[in-house]
Amino acid sequence: MFKTIYELGIIPVVAIDDADKAVPLAKALRDGGLPAAEITFRTAAAEESIRRITAECPDVLVGAGTVLTPEQCDRAIAAGAKFVVTPGFNPEMVKYIKDSGIPMMPGAATPGEMEQAMSMGLTNIKFFPAEANGGVAKLKALAGPYQAAKWMPTGGVNAKNLNDYLSFDRILCCGGTWLATSADINEGRWDEITEKCKKAVETMLGFTLGGIVLYTDDESAKKEAKMLSSLFGFEYKEGEDCVSAGALSFMKGDGDAKGCIVINTLNGNRAAAYVNRKGIEIDPDIWYDKKGNITCFGLKEKVAGFEICIETK
């Protein structure tokens, strides 16, 4: 569950007044690349909204937020919620939810609350309200003594500061309240919600063209690279296995590919999960760092005769 939440990177946090809008909302989020929602128990329609999304959009990960009472927890689980989030830390309530067996994230804003959560075996913690409580700077300060903790900051996170949080490797995901506001949902602005989700995913993954590798024989590689460097003023470099002219590299290739297009991303794990959700097959030969994070992976299919390689930068 938490691996999936991490790979999604952003969990839309929404309040629904009309359960009839729950399924169109779920589809809009999914179409935007974020097939998930934390439905908050701030409205009477929360339980029914969770039930409908669970039944009609089984590929959307739906959880319950702002759970304050045992009754709300029971109703959320019965409706099909896959996880539960509390806004604050109430030890009795946290114990009740934990004992129910459903994955949960307790809310915490202070070191004392976080310690209590970890003493109960809960290391994935909602940091709320995030910006009002010091933002990512506070979490970085807390990371030293609380090595086991990972956080879901919510409240004040937006498109502008999203990557300030996600660039910190102790962030599980961010709660996205800006992606589908109550006004958006009530007025049925599904296309706008989808577009906001797409932009958030693009910001999170940060895909950029890293370079193009052209496969050629050893003899012509230097000659071609030097010609392009001289003609266009690109920097010429010689490496152990290749020579380059700016972002263009030349090296000897195996097989029938023309070369390799390198795409950079900010997070290889989330990028690989995103590609999988798009239905694109990934080559099983994946590179990892010492912490088990993906540093490089390729697509099984070539594009115009070129291999596609995604690298974490």
C-alpha cells in the first residue's frame, strides 16, 4: 500500500458534497495521471463517495481522510476505503484504526506526536498543516532524530512548492488539496481537474531530454563528433566508450537500434510506476542505487529505431 502511495507521489485530497460527482471526479483524477483520492469525512457524502468510487473505479486507490471517530473509521472501511488518514494525533483513535487492520497515516505536527506515532509502530505520518508548521525545512530538521519516519505533508502544498517537498527523500507523498477544490467538483470542472493533475505529474517527474546517443562504428565517431563541434560550437569530449558533441554522443552499438534517446527524470521509481500505469512495458534490465532506488531503466519498444532510456538526475 505505502509503496503504491510513494510511487504515485501525490494523493489528491478532496471534499465531496454530492456523491453523484464522486465517479466523474475519480475518472478526472485518473485521466490526469493520479488514480487516487483521499476523500475527507468533512461532508455527509464522504462514505457514499468512497463506496461508489470503489465499485465503479476499482483502479483508483481511494482512502478516507479527516477520520475523527471510530464510527467514521468503521463506515470508511465498510465503504471500501483502502487507507485511513487522521488530521491530528489522538492516541485512542489512532489505536482503534490501527487495530482495525487498515493501513493508516496519523496526523502529527510536533516531535512529541511523531514519537507517539512511531512508538505505536507507525512510521508513515501525515504532516498537517504542513506550510503553517514550518514546511519542508522543519521536516529536514526532524529527519535526523527520527530516522524511521516518512511524511505526507498536506496543507499549503501547491504546484509551486511541490518539488521542494518531493526532492526530500523522506517524503512519502504530498497531499494535493489544490488539484480538485470543492468549487471545481461542485461545478463539474472535470477537464480542469484533469489538466491540473497532468501538470502536477509533469512537475513531479520533471522529464527533460538528456541527450541522444547515435550508434556508429569507432572510426567515424570521432570524425562526426568533431565536425559537429566545429560547425555548431558544441563542446567536444572523448570518453572511455564514446565521444560527444554537446548533447549528441557517438558510440559503438549492439543490435539493430540506431541509437538511444536519454530522458532525464527527477525520480526513477515514480517515473517507472508512471510508465507502467500508461501501459508501456519496461525492459527488465533496471539499474538501482545502493538504497534500492531506480537510477536507470529502458522501454521495451523502440521509437523510430531508437532505444528509450530514462535516467534519474
